[in-house]
Amino acid sequence: MYNKIKEYVNYQLRFDTSENNQEKKEEIIGNISDRYDEIFEKNHDENLAYVEAIKSMGDFTLDDKILETKEKSYKPNISEMFLIAGAILSAFGLLMIFLNVVAGAVVVMLSIISFSIGASYLYQESQYIKNEEYDIDKHNHYVNKIFSYMKTCFIFWAISISLLLTLLIYNLIAVAFMASNLGSITSIDDFQLIFFLLAIVFVILFLISLLIFSSLYKRLMKKYYLITGEEKLVSVGQKIKQFLFLESFDNKIKLIFIKNWFYPTFTLIFSLYCFVDLILLSTGTYGDIDRSNLAILISEFVVVVPTIIISIIAITGKFKSRFVAPFVYLISTIVIFILTFSLYSMAGPISFLSAIVLVVFMLIDIIVNLKYSQQKK
Amino acid sequence: MNIFGDLLRGHTDMILLSVLEKNDSYGYLINKQIEKLTDNEFSFTEATLYTSFKRLVQLGYVTTYWLESDSGKKRKYYSITSQGLQYLTVQNQEWKKIKTIIDKIIKA
């Protein structure tokens, strides 16, 4: 049992940076062990003695030398699983819509069902706790869970439902065209105009659904304030962000992003993929394309090869700024996208997408690092 | 119980120095003595005890030394200094004054 006490104390003081922390741990372990012996002598119950002895330790996080933030802890409630499943499915449903509309709609529906079950059960539980156990802290904790998951779900639902509505209207238009014997919608010459109109419909529907969701959200936030008396609510997404980047933003995490090789290496990998894909395209692997196609040749040797060279120079450290490579890559992918647009090559869209992801990632990195340096100051 | 505890915690330094005034002691034993004197109604947590002693050592009211018990356990003993004794005297006088004032108000 002495080792168990030692392990617990070491864990609780794992962030203790004070000079004499070893001496401090030794003293506390000694006192708690004495307390354990005393309680065990009375009750002869190891577990009871251990728990009671540990309780006498108190809260060391109040000590200014300890960096840990104390989290509220309650035994997990089964209905919380439905909330988590609802939030994950809401994000997953949005992705699914792009792959398969029906499957996407089903996943979004499942997400709403899962969240509703979890939320209503947890709400009932919180009411019971408030009225029967009089534990307001636990009540607020559960209500906070419901609303913070709801905040995240709402964003994905708003986007998913607007997408689904747009696609529904698109299908209705297509059916209307076919019914009026105008032929398939894809055979219409002015396809671009239809596409443009659908894009406008999407934006309008998206804004309408956002307005509906935001007004609903405001009403629910008023309800949240009435129930808990708390004005601020942090979404699950924000909590994850804080967990990853702000509260636990220690040197280890910072080093992953700040490494000089990080962005040039990814740029090199993506550029090499792009180069291979263009070679396959020029050798006719994807179909009958003229091997001496000028667009491919320009893409390969004027755009991709210089990007590869810049990436290698940046990795070796001869080129100081690690942020230049992704931007060069982004520009080159735009050029490739335009040049190979008519060749049905995947190199253009995929490399462009990867460049966007890389640049967005880098911008987040810059913002996080700036925040970190401001915090340090 | 919380208000009661908070009130006592406001006088942690005086309580700890009073216990040490009698003889040198270590964390667990100090707490046991407090429990005994208060009929098990009050005791400090390790965290409160440690931070209070840290402050008292920094102020020069208490010194520390390590001793090994018969059972082989190493214990950190606290000992009150002359400065600590002076501080305790002042604290006791102040406490008596406060007690008299509050008693007068309550009994009036």
C-alpha cells in the first residue's frame, strides 16, 4: 500500500517544479502513510484506509508552483455516450454527404436521434439531481455537457441540412426538367448557368438554415442561463482546441510545429506525388493523351520540379524561411490545376486540396505560436 | 462546518505555532494533536499544512530538520524559532483582543 500512496502522490505532484519537490513528496508520503496505518488499525479495511488517507492530502493545485488545472470529475453517465456519438456522427454525416447523399442523410439523422436521446436523458438526470440530491454543481455540470455538445452539433447540422436541402432542390429541378421532356439536366448546353444558380440556391439555403439554427441556439442559450445562471458556454470543439493548443501548450507541442523540416518535407512529399501522377498521365496510363502534351510538360518541369528543388533546399536548412515552401507549392498547384483541367487528371484537384490543407495548417500554426509568444511575454 | 473550518483556517499560523510551542513535531503528529485538542472536529489537509509551514519557514518563524524514527521512517520535524515565539505572542494578544470585542458585541 505504501507504493500505491507513493504513486498517487507522485502523480498529483507531477507538475511540481519547486526546487525541493523530492523532499516535499517524501514528507507528504510519510504523513499519508502514517494516516493510512492509523485508519487501518481501527477498521482493518485496506481500501477504506487508503481512500480516507488520500482524502487527507487535500488540493495541491492551489499551490502556485503547480501548473495543473483542476477539472470537475463525476462518474461518467451512460447518456453522455449518446451526446458524444451525436457530435461525432454530426461531423461524420457532413463528410458522408459528399460521398453518398443518402448515407450522409442517414448519418445526420442518426446524429440528431443520438443527441436527442442523450440530451433528454441527461436533462432528466440533472433535474433529478437538482430536486432530490440538491447538488447544484453536478446539475450544472450535466446541463453544461448537453449545451456544449449541442453547440458543436449545431454547426455541423446547419451545414449538413443546408447541403441536403440544396441537393433535394437540385433533384426536384432535374425531375421537373425530365417531366417536361426537356431531357436530362446534364445535356443542357447552359450547364454552367444551372451550376451557378444552384450555387446561389445553396448559399441562400445555407444562410437561411444558419439563421434558423442561430435563433434556435440563442433561445436555448437563454434557457441555459435560466437553468444554470451561467452566461458563458464553451463548446466541445473549443474545449478540444484549448486542450490541444492553449492550456496544455507546452514546449513539446510547440516543437512539433516549429521544426524547420516540417513544412518543406510535406511540400516535398506532395510535390513528388504530383510529379509521379503527371508522369503517369504523360505515359498514357490514364488513357489516350498526347505524350508531348505541352500542359503536362510545363506542369512537370516548369512548375513541379522547381517546387521540389525549393523544398529540398529548405529541408537542408540553406533556405531559412520554412513558410515559403507551402506557398510556392500552393501557387504551383493552382497553375497545374489550370493547365491540366481539360485532361481529367487528379493531380490538379488533389494537389490543390493538399496545398490548401497545408497552408491552412501552417496559418493555424502561426496563430498558435503568436499566441504562445504573447503568453510568454 | 465550512464556515467553521474557514474561520479556523484563517488562524492557521497561530494554531501551528501554538502546537510547536510545546515541542518539535512533524506533519502527521501535529495534525493528530490538533484533532485530539478539538475532539476530532478539526484537522488540516496535507496541502494546507505544507503551504502554511512553507510560509512560516520563509518568514523565519519555523526551522526544519529530518529525523529517523525507530521503525526506520524518515520524518521532517518542525521547530519554532525565537522569532516565531515573538510572533505567536503578538498573535495571541491580538486574538484575545478580538475575542473580547466580539464577546462584548454578542453579549450586549
